[in-house]
Amino acid sequence: MWGFVNCTRYYQSFGAPKVVLHEANLAVRTDERFGLLVRAGEGKSTIVRLLAGVDRPDEGHVLRDEGGWPLGYPGAFQAQLTGEENIVNIAEMVGLEPLSYSAFCADFSELGEAYFSPLTLYTGRMRAQLAFAASFGMPATTYLADEKLVAGDDAFKRKCASALKSRLDRAGLILVASNPKATKDFCDRHAVLVNGKIILCGDHDEAAELFAASASDPQSDDVGEDELASFDLA
Amino acid sequence: MSSFRQGQVAPRSENIADRLYDHVHVILALAKREVQSRFGQHAIGYAWTYVTPLAWIAVTYVGFMIFGRSSPVYTDTVTFIISGLIPYVAFRSVINGVGRVNSGLRGLVIFPSVTHAHGTISAALVEYVNVGIVFVIVAGLNLLVFGDWELDRPLHFLAGVSLAWALGLSYGYLFSVLAQSFSGAYPLSQTLLRPTFFISGVFFTGNELPDRVLDVLALNPLLHAVEIARDGMLFHYQSRVASAFYPLAWIAGLLLAATVVRSLQRR
């Protein structure tokens, strides 16, 4: 089970507190495909970081399962190590067979000889390809995604999308996005973050409607009171 | 170790031996990552690890020369300095290593198999090995350049260095745990340590101190560890203050305090 229990998280932005979550609640099953719409700059990455365990809430609890993996997550890489060394090291820490995992990542990432070069020499796209390869090679039960489900050039994006669809036969997905189109294709259940609360919606259209309403007047408390009353508070 | 199958999670073994093996595996993987990161792509990268302790020893030697101080024990100056500085290096380097665990593990906490304790043990082991290498380098240089070598009771010396290392580990672990709740904990730990270079018997022996001064300085557990190491290294030195129980009590107390803080954080 993934989610939040009375979770509050804020950070300081230009000296003023910026609220991401305010006593928010959410429960997502491990194998569910869940889409959460969050306006740009309102804390998408913070929410994924909280779920991944990289960040901690100021109050409340985060529900985390053991088999979660942030999609395209480069945070576990050491820049001084080569792609291969990083992948082998991750395999050793997680308990996977290093050679098989490395062979999969070398093949999927399409980095060629660069796979054996230090990450300091990688471009952003090369790092993303390695990160997505590491994600799809990982036996995750739930993927956590911060907006991006794919990376690289068009061919690599198609490859990622295909791999993701294949993985989602057995794994769940929590996608936090600011683009309603992103959640439409891959998610079965939908919600919107409004004023620090997670509002569950009946379907994608309802979520997109609420998201548009909250986006059109982000400062309005009306959205938080009257309009929210018709939605299911998670 | 599980065999690799995409999309399948390896079942977690309930067998204690298997779980212990998994923990050891994670600790070794973290240690390997730390060593590889320091190496970079060149072996010389790791040499920087030894520059600081070697510089401490060189500066102390130069200080002895400038101030005309000689060894208070019947031995050469370099050996005397090594006998005090090696346990001190063990103490300080493990504190620095454990102090880096919080930031070093930040990107790895997504792995349920990797915990703060794994990172702490791994960092401490890496530093322990590094101290051994520093000792071999400086003692070897002393032998090669000055022709001096002294190691009276190796196990006694090892015990003193290990006590200093364990003191640093327990101190560093406590402040590393505290730093997860209070951002000022790490700078505070460094500030508190500043006088230890001067009051831990690195430049002097416990035996040459007046009783009144010794009564105060003997409250410092690191002084005992340094004295034990020196006692073990030098042929002509027998400490009148060295007690293993005192630093051991400190180590137990610091680890207990860290455990209490950790359990409070979990609540």
C-alpha cells in the first residue's frame, strides 16, 4: 500500500512557506495505476520524493511498499563511476545477480561503449537512458513517476513506452504529472492536488475538469470549498 | 542473491544466515561504492584519502623540530608521533566517514535493503582499513628514510587504535542520527571535537603530566585509547593512566544514546 496519512509537507520559497501537502490522505494499492495531477511548481517532485522515501513529511506518515522504484531515477548513480559500475553496484545493494542485470541495462540503454565510461562524461540524455534502463530492469512492484514516463529520442521513447506497458501487467504505477494527457493513457484511478489536499475523482475527465478549474484560479479558496465539496476527499 | 527476472521480486529469506549474508553483501557493496568513488578512474584519486593524515604527521614533526621538542619516551621522534597520531587519525577519520553517511545515502534510501546502519558500518570499515594503510605508509617511510621501526606488542597497539576507532564510530553515529532531526548536529559535533587534537595525548604522554592535570585530562576517553596504543607500540613506555574500560563505557553510552534517539525518531 502506498499513500499518505495526515501528511503535511511545506518548504520555504523566497522566505515564505510553500505548502505541498496539508494533512493530506491517500491510499493506493501496490498494483494500481494511479494518476495524480499537480500544477507545475506545486510540488510534483516533492510528492514523488516523499513516496520514494528520499524526503520526509513535516507531519504525518508516508505509506511505502518495499518494491517501489522511481522511474528514470538517476539519484542512485555516482558520477565518478562508469555506467557499468553503477549498475553492478545497484544490483549488489538490491540483491540482484549483477552480470544479468548489467547485461540487460547495457542492452536496453543503447549506450554502446559509453556504458563503460564514467557518468561525468554523459550527456543528460545518456544519463536518462541509463536511468530508465535501470528502472525497467528492476523487479519493481510499483513504479513511481515524476511526469516523465519515457526519455531519449523518439525511438527510445517508444521503447520505454513499450517496456512500461509490459511491466504494468504485473506492477503498479503512481504517476504525478502536471499534464492530464500523461495520466490518461497509463492510469486507471485519478486524483488532483488542490490546496495541499488530494482529491479523488471518478474518472480521468473529472480529474482533468477539476485540474483545469483549480489551474484557472490557483489562489481562489472557492475551489477549495464549494467545488471540492462535490469531490471525494481521499 | 536472487537470480534476475524482470518484473519479479525476489522472495525475502527468513533464514537468519541468509539474512546475515544479505546484510554483509549490502555493506560490502556500499564499501565498494565508496572506494570506487574515491578512486574515480585513477588510482591516484584514492591517494587523497591519505594526504590529510600524512600532512598531520608531517606538520606535527615540523612543529616538534621548530619548538625543539623531542620524544619524552626513549624512542625517535617520528615513532613517538606515529604512536599518538595513528589512533587519533582512526578516531577522526571514522567520525568524518560516518558524518558523510546521511548525504551519501540520500540517493539510496529508495532501496529498502539499504539502511542508515548499513551505511554507517560500511563507512567505518572503509576508514578502519584506511587507517591500517596510513600506518603501513608512515611506519614504512620511517623505516626506509630514518631506519627506525618499533612495535612492541602489536595486538596491544591494535587494541588501542581499535578503541579510538570505536569511540569515533559511536560518537559519529550518535551525531549522524541526531543530524537526521537537527541540521545543526553535524557542525556541533565538529566544534566539540576541535580541542581533542590538543588534549588527547597526541603530543605528550599521560605519564609526563602533573597529577592535577592528568585527573582532568583522563576524563577524555580518547586519551586512554591513545595511551593504550602508545603502550603497545613503544618498547620503553608503560602508561599509568591507560584503561580500556573507560573508553568502552563511553562507547556503550554513546551507542545507547544513539539507539534511544533513533527509537524516538521512529515513533
